[in-house]
Amino acid sequence: MKSLPNWFDDLLQRIAQLHQYSEELAVPKSLWISGLFNPMSFLTAIMQVTARRDGLPLDNMCLKTDVTNIKDAHDIAEPAENGAFIHGFFMQGASWELGRGGE
């Protein structure tokens, strides 16, 4: 449970993300997934776009996650070639050690 000021700050960030996305109408370099009201719809849309582009059946699509070592979303130069860069995941009871995994 968030306090009212923290909840309101998140709401303002959600509004800013939606406003920026609606102005540009382009895939963002990295999307704050925790700021979406229905994140599963965004992930489903990624699968649909990939299936149409590659001529694959949507029923055979699945999500694959690659964790990168980019800590700040502003450090991403351009959108992902396939799929999307997302940020805003939370880990409980653990942390991610930079230097592991790709990139």
C-alpha cells in the first residue's frame, strides 16, 4: 500500500508516459511497464506484431525475457529491434547484480 503522495506521484508519471506516447505515436525506447493500467495487453500486442511481421501463428507465440545490464532507461539509445525494452519491474527478497547476463 502506497501513501497518498507516493500514489499521486505514480499517477503523474503514468499520465506523462501516456501523454508522451500519444504525442509521438511511436514505440518508446523503453516503456515503464508498472505504469500501465493493463500491462498484459501491451505484452500481447508485442506478440501480435511479431506474429504478423514474421508470418507466424499467434497461438505458437510466447514471451521471452532477457535481462540487460542497463540500469537507467534513459541510457537506451533506440527501441529494441524485436520486442520492446521495458523497465519498472520489482524484485522482492533479492537484487540483481550488474555485470551478469547480456549487454
